Amino acid sequence: MKTIHGALLIGCSALALAGCGADDIASPGAGGITIPTPTPAPTPAPTPTPGTVVAAASCPTFTATGGLKDDGVLPTAQGTWRVCTLPALVDKSSSLPKVTGVIYRMNGRVDVGCDGGFKAPTSAAPVVTSTVSCANRSLTADTDVTLTVDPGVIIYGENGAEPAWMAVNRGNKLSAVGTAALPIIFTSRANVVGTATDTDQGQWGGVVLLGRGIVTDCNIGSTTGGNCERDTEGSANPARFGGADNTYNAGSLKYVQIRYSGYSLAVGKELQSLTGGGTGTGTTFDYFQSVNSSDDGSEFFGGAVNFKHYIAVNADDDSLDLDTGVIANFQYGLILQRSGNGDAFYEIDSNGNEDNAPRSKINIANFTAVQPATSSNNESNDLASILIRGNADVTLVNNVIASPANECIRLHGTSTNGSAPATLAAFATVLTCGGTGPFLGSGSYNAAATTAAFGTANGNNSAFTSTLTSTFVNGANESGVAGYANITALSSFFDNVAYIGAVSGASDVWYRGWTCDNATGNFGSNAACTSLPTA
């Protein structure tokens, strides 16, 4: 997200051989000899250039009502694809198999299953605060649909009357489990036809997983009543999440790329590559790459998230955004922002909900985050490469933050009811910062408070000289810092490692093979993000 061909291949054509003229065969004039015209030999099918895609003859079987719509053959720089369009509603458990020459299409919003509500009525204490119309019926029960996406499958979004995006509703699952050799790719039509560039973004919506985790910012219900629900930002029709189950299972994403996403559904409300609304610890997140999102690399609202091997490249807003009571553990992450663009590496937020429980509680371990130059978005919005606000409780462990032209960390907090200030800490975290200094404070915090939390205690270094190689691989100075020895005390989800940063050295290549490469992040995968696999 093992080898994906990065070059755009152009098919070749053969020259037809000319036959002999009539004068070479028959004498002119009356009584000449007539030669019967031979039956022409059938034209052989062209032999594809190695690596060039040849469209499949038809779309595969798909269990959901309506099946896959065969939308014909799409010519691209890499050959031709058979386009198979998903129905607007996947109402039965169905699979998208990898078939040579087949590419799958979302034409507008695709719902996986119908929303079963706040809590399934089969639970011991059912609570249903709302019903959502789906396929002309109101539901308060799960539809138990699983959409399975096989390794190597490519799905693209084509914006029609509504932007293309996938909503996996409460009570349903997405199982998108690729392999290191065959990652699953969600992308845009421009990427398919070969016109996407390294700077393009926002060409379709993204993937949204909706669950029954606890959220602390309600469109429906209230936190005091324990029935808080929220709608996906900007969605014209309900795409609702929230509940009381932080173990909720929305499925699995592993070895997945999401490219060129982030479409605006409303003013100031955009989808990002991956959105989690109330997902729980039963959901698997591992080996994920976001490329060129016009909003965040990913954003999680509430619930509980365990995530390993996270990569965000060229996010135009925040690379990782965590909100509204989410309980999250992240380990092994690469955040690579386009030089001079993007906002915060992390925006961690309970803003406006400081007095609601639970507050966001975040542990981020073994991340390397790089922004080479001053970011105009950063300076005008979050003001620092890491923004922590709303009294969120945050621990940074084994982080390498390389932001030499920007301030590194800003704390911001307010409380109307006097809730306790945030619990903040860093261990074995090194900062290379610029601007007016490493630490800023606002609201109920000042720079001294930020310094006290993230300064020189616990093996931290806020005046670190970065020696990263190949953009994100530990160099001599990073390798000289020992990793925090007691990381599993924060969560049993974490691995105890003896190093800081995401990539311990040249032999540590967990990021290679399943990723794609661009000018900001070259992962040595020999797979350009501007092209697609052809096998």
C-alpha cells in the first residue's frame, strides 16, 4: 500500500501487412483468368504488452440486491478496465473479489447495510433514540451486512449527483484486509485514468465507519442521559453514530491505501480519507496509508481506537485528528506533510466538551512526523505542529517531531464548570522546532504549562537536532535516544520497543511494499501514487 508497477504503460499496435495488387495476379482484358477471393483469416487477438490491463469480459457476481452494474470498458494509460459499479445500498453480505481487468466504482454514496440505531433491541437494556430510513423502511435493528473486499481490489469514487463515499452503518461491517503484496486501494477516477498528480486532492469522499462507541458531542440525545448520538459532518442524509459500546466491531482495515480523498459535503465540513465515528476496540486498524487528503489523514470521533502502522502523506489539514471523547492508542506512525502545506500533525480535541465524560484520552507512541518548512495553514489555524485542546488527556511516547520552521506544541483549554485540567505527559520524545519556540499556551494554559508537560523531563529533548535519513529513518541522533521502557503500562495494546520514532533504522522496513510513493514520501515500494497496480 509486493511490487506495484509505477510506470504508466502504453499499449502497442501492429502494422497490417499489405497483400499483392490485382495486376500482379491476372492479365487484363477479356477472357482473363478469374482468381477466387480467399476467405480472410480471422484477425488474432492482440497480445497485451506485459503489465498492461485488459478489461475482463464481465463483472463478477455480487449478492446484494441489484448486483454490480456493468458500466462498460474504461480506457486508461495502463490499458482497459471493466467498470463494475456498486449499488447505492449493499443490503446483503457480499464480496468484491479480485478479478484481472475489473475495477469497482462508487457513483455517489454507497451505504453498507442500514443503520440499526443506538443499540440493538436484542441487548439487555435496549435504548433506541432515533430511527433512520433505509431502503424505504425505518429500522431499529441491525441488518448485519458485511462487505468483504479481497486483497488487491481497487475501488474508485466518481462524484455524481452526490459525492462518492462509503458509509458503513451501525450494525454492519467492512472487511477490507489486503496483504503486503496486494494492498486494497480506494481512490479517485482521475487516479484510474492517469491524470492525478502529486498535488491533487479532494477528488472524492472517503470511507466512513459508524459504530456504537461513546461520543461526547451530541446532535441527538445528551451525555447526561447516556444516549448521545452524532451525525457525520456535512452529510445531507443521516449517517449516524454513537452508543454505549466502546468495544464495538465495525470490521477490519489492513493493508489499505486511501488516495486523493476529502470531498467537502458542506461548508467547512469535509470527509477525510478515513473517518471513524464511534468505532470500538473490536475494530481492526493496521497498515493504513492516506495519500493527499484535502482534509485530515483520518479523524476519529468518540469510541475507542487501537491502531498500528499508520501513514499520512500530504494531508492538507491535520494528519491525525482525534475528537469528542475518543479513547485511542496509536503505535508506529509516519506523518509526512508537503513542505509548506498542511496544518497540525495531531489535532487532539474535546473542545467545547471539556465537562463531558469521557474526555478524549490519547496515547501516541513511536511516531515520526516531518514538516520541512513553514506551513501557512499551520500558522493561521492550529498555530503549532501539535494542537491539544479541550482538556484532552494526552501522552506522547517515543515520538520524533521534526518541524524546524514551526512551533511544536500548543495547549488550549477552557472549562465552564471547573473540570480538572488535562493530564499531559511525554516520554522519550524529541522535538526539532522553529518559530517563536517549541511551546505555546492559550485559554487556560500558558507556555510555561506546556513546557512543564512536554519539556525536558522523562527523557524528552525539546532542543533536539534531527538527523533523520531518507526523510523519516532514524539517524545517529535519533538512534542515540533510548525508547521508553514501560510503554505497556499505558496499554497492553502497545509493543515494548527500545527505540524512538517509527523507523528504527535502515533494516526496519515495515512501511515498504504495501504503500505507494510520491515526492513527499518515497517508501521504496516502486509504486507511484499517481498510477495503479496492473497485476
